[in-house]
Amino acid sequence: MSLGNIFDIAGSGMTAQSLRLNTTASNIANAETASSSTDTTYRARKPVFSAIQQSMLNPGQQAFGVQGSEGAGAGVRVEGIVESEAELQMRYEPNHPAANEDGYVFYPNVNVVEEMADMMSSSRSFQMNVDIMNTAKSMMQRILTLGQQ
Amino acid sequence: MAITFDKALGIHQHALEARVKRAEVLANNLANADTPGFKARDMDFQAMMQKAQDSMSGFGMEKTHSGHMDTSAGAGDSDLLYRVPNQPSVDGNTVDSQAEQTRFMRNAMDYQASFQFLNSKFTGLTKALKGE
């Protein structure tokens, strides 16, 4: 029985989605963080997801023909976080304390609307993983009652 | 008359196992719903059951060495197929979350059905043993 694997898979999904929600929160919180130079300006951050294969976990297993439930995969992981390369917003605000000598300040390249959509998507995906975990839990609980009257 | 669990329980134990395997595959699809380039997978349940039935009727391959590969009702890579996407997304992901979740729920229901059958087998055995 490999019901335990489902917990790992759904758990990895939840971790990944909460990290995505974390970057969204960070992006929205810093959406108006102005800066005087392009180097120090905050840039929108995005996580990069990739699928975990079982063979990555046990590299030696397949060579010996050990058959688990490989191929089913083992969830999702976050490869890393990349910063958006999109153009920064340059605004003319001479009264801003961080304005440069020409009177311009740089605002982050965060698209708030996009971030909100991303937030909804990640929260839905998180819920979906919780549902899966609950279902797996009830499946496991059923198994424990096997043979009872 | 010898009682063996394999004979007494019939196909249901294999069905239950196959349901668990399928649940795992579908859970993996859903966990990777936002992974670029991920291809949704599923298994041919009928083929798996056929395999289980063949191994039950004694036509399966016998394993006489620990290095022999398992040809019975395990979810080998050959059982796992790729889903034909209805509407693939631009990033190459072929997971349709709603459809996958429906399949997952359906699979959980079928699991319960298999469980019920298996449980009634055990109940029957217990009754036979008690002789009440």
C-alpha cells in the first residue's frame, strides 16, 4: 500500500503553493517601494516549479529492477525563485525623498492585478491539495477498519 | 480443504491496490497543476485488472530470483500512460485540475466500493470460522 506517498505528494504541493503565495505577498507589499536607482529597486519575484520523479529520489533502485510505484512521480518542488526582467517604472516625482538628480524615482515592476490573480490561483491549488490529503486520510482510515464487524 | 487468502479474497485485493496506485498518480497530477511542461498521467485500470487476473489464474511469470522483474499487477512504467490533453496550456502543462479532481474523487469512491467487497469477504470468513 502506498497511500503514504499521497501525503508526501500533497504535502509537496502545499509547500510549493504556500511559497508561491509568499512571493505574491512580498510582491504586493513591495509594489510601491520606490528607489533612486535601478539596481536597488525591488523586482517582482516568481517561483519556478518542477516535477519530482521517483527516480531522482532513489537513483540506484531502477538499475536493479526494483519496482515500487515509480513513474507515479513524487510531487512538486521549487527549483528556485527568479526575479522578473520586466521594465521598471520610472516616474517623475521631484519631491520624493529618493528622487535622483533629474527628479525621477524607480518603482518596482510588480503588476498588482497579475499578482492578485496569482494569489487566487495559488490559494485554490492549495485547497485542492488539502482536499486530496483529506481523501487519502479517509481512505487510510477505512483500511484500518478492514475485517471489523 | 485448505483456505488461502488469495483464493478467498479474489480479485478485490488487487482492485484495492490498483485504486491506491491510481490515487497516487492522480494526486501527483494535481500537485503539479502549476508546473510548466508537466504532462498529466493516468493508468489503464482495465489492463491492470487483466494482469492481476492473469497472475491469479496461474499464467503469470514466476519469480525464482530476487533480480527478476515483477510482471504482476504493479504499476510499472508501462502501465502509466500520458493523458491526451483537451486544451493544453501555453507552458506545456496538460493537467486539467477540475477533470483530475473529478477523477480523483471518483477513484476514491471506487476504492470504497472495492473496500466494501473486500470487507464482506472477511466478514464471510469470520462467520465461517465461528460457525454461528
